Amino acid sequence: MSGGSAKGKAAGGMISVAEALSRILASIPGPVEAQTVPIAQAPGRTLAENVLAVRTQPPFPASAMDGYAVRAADLDAAPATLRLIGTSSAGHGFAGSVGPGEAVRIFTGAPVPEGADAILIQENADATPETVTGREPVPTGRFIRPSGLDFRQGDTLLAAGDTLDPRRIALAAAGGHGTLSVRRRPRVAILATGDELVAPGQPTRWDQIVASNGLAVAALVREAGAEAIDLGIAGDTLEALDDAILRAVAADADLLVTLGGASVGDHDLVQSALHARGLDLGFWRVALRPGKPLMHGRLGRMAVLGLPGNPVASVVCGLLFVVPAIRALLGDPLAERDASEPAILGCDLPENDLRQDYLRARIETAPDRLPVVYPENRQDSSMLFILGSAEALLIRAPHAPKARTGESCRILRLDRRLL
């Protein structure tokens, strides 16, 4: 998720993006506990253990086409006429055996009767109520799906840490599972802070703004597979912050995400409130733009991430750090994976300073080439309109030299699902 930046210290007492992510994930004590749920309730959940097939699929040799189950040897001298002795359809197999000179009418997915070793498709046959004439030879095994073609009993179908999307749900069901062992949803408490914030839809004074960060982070949290606990908005007092922190603890949150107030200014009281409750601070400055004042620590069993108050920085840090932390809580072995992809610069860029940049950008794509990315001219971390219309974050490493149009780069797409 970090875009492959080098680990370690950055200038000015800041740590790198990769080092920050590594420390956050290292502080996760292990995945949350498992629970068993009906498979119909499992979409979007994360597997707690491998899923093994409890049956073989298909459990019998099955026809891949509508036609006639025959013995290939009977059609070696085609055209040849065979006697029809029955029908095999899905769920209603023919219980007898096909002998020399005999055939069984068969439909797609139906069991191939014993004795038959090929399917004569109906397009190559002329039938009466009693007979069928094959107009050409049929190779042995033609249009027969052998037993176990898909998987066999005992095969590993899915791995612990996999997220159960529609295709994986279908595979688990076909493997014979009515319930699945999944990780419970991690509980993520979200606290917006600041006297200037007002809940969406409420009237605002001239010196206030609408709180949007909490909604965005909550959406990321749910999409990553966790439960979002809204702690509301805390004003800029230690008493209000302490009350919210205690509510997060009472909710048995696995992760507390605060929004704003995590720096060390006169009105940035979040660190002080957390320290008063025993916060073990990990770090609070990252060589990142947007998102430099990022705080991480632990309060008892609860991990803590303090995101910047600027809305764009909050969303970017949510993507870079909150989502991987949730995936680690779910036991995803790829929680630290690099989700970036290659692209081509659509314009020149100046050299970068000591912070890793995530520039809001739009994409132009041709079918025969990598996406071409164009960073927006305005990159202020308060501008949600630019973020809302952006399709990707263009990653610029610390101290990157000038870059020219047509050179390669790395991007994080914003128009794709996280998992």
C-alpha cells in the first residue's frame, strides 16, 4: 500500500511511509478471534482457516453437452444406428449400463451411465423414439467431464486470510460447506475532534465547517471488513476528549482512529488526553504529503491512529494505514502488500522534497498501453472537490528528481475496491 518507498528515518525527525506502516502492523498483536457463520452471511468476511473440499466436484462423470451417451467403439464405422434404452438428466441419472449397440439420451450436467465413454452431440445425430443414428465417429472421452475435474475431496479450496467475494463464496458452497469460520469484524472507533466541526445536515455558524472526515473513514473501515463505531465529535477540551476515549475503551474497540488535533499546537489536545490515559506513543510525524502529523500508539489492547484533520490527508492516511491495520486484524497475510501499479506521466513534474507525495490525479487509458496520469494543478489537502474527481494518487518518492512526460511512475487507484 505504500508504493514501495524505502524504509527508515526521513529528515527532520520524521519516519518514512513504509517505516510507519511497518511499525503500525508490527503493533497488531494478532488477528481477532474466529466465529462460525452461515455461508449466506459470509460475503465480505475474512476466512479464519483454510477451506477444504468435503466432496468431489463433479462427483460423477458428467456430460458437457446435450446428446447421447454412447460407446465410442460403436461409432467407429459411422454412420451407425444404436438402440435407445433410457434418459439421463441432471438430478435424474440413468441407473443402468450402456452395452454394445446401445445409447442413452443425455443432457448437460447429467451423470454419464456406466459403460458409456463418449457423448454424441445431438447436432450430429438423427433420432427416432427408439433409435439414434450417429453420422460420424466420436473419440473416447469426448464431451465428458471426468469426476473430480474441478476439485477432489480434501483439496484446499481457499486459504485463511482470503476475503469472501462472490466467486469464493460459490467455490466454498460447491465444496460442500454450509458454514464458514471467519474472523469477527474488528471494532474501529472513530472520533472527530474540533470546536469548528458540525455534524452533516446541522446548521453552522460562520466560523464552523461540516465534519466530513468521519464519514469517509467509516466508509473505508466498512469496506475493509471492520465495524465502524461512531464516537461523534469531541470539542477542544481534555474533558470531552477523555469522555470519548473512555467510550472507545468501553466499546472494546480494537482500533481507535482520531481525526484532527494530534499535533502539538495549543489546540491539539488529542495526544495529551491519550497520554493521560496511558498511551504508549509510537510516532507522530511521517514524511508524507498530505498527512505529516500522523500519530500511532497503543492504549492497553487498543491500537490508536491519529489522522490529520485536513480532509484529503485524512482519507489518504486512511487508505495507507487504517485499511492495512484492519486487514492485519483480520489475519490477512498480505496486509502490507503494495497496491500501487505502474503508469506513465502525462506531464513534467518538478523535483520533490523530503516527503513522499500522493498527488491527486486523473487518468487517460488506451487499450494497448499503461494508464497515463495527469496530476491536478491544485493539491491543497483541504480540497475535497479535487479528491472527489480524482481517479488515482500519483506517488512521488522523497527527493525524487525532475520527471519528464512519458517517464514511468507508480499510482494508487481510487476508482477500484480496496480488496
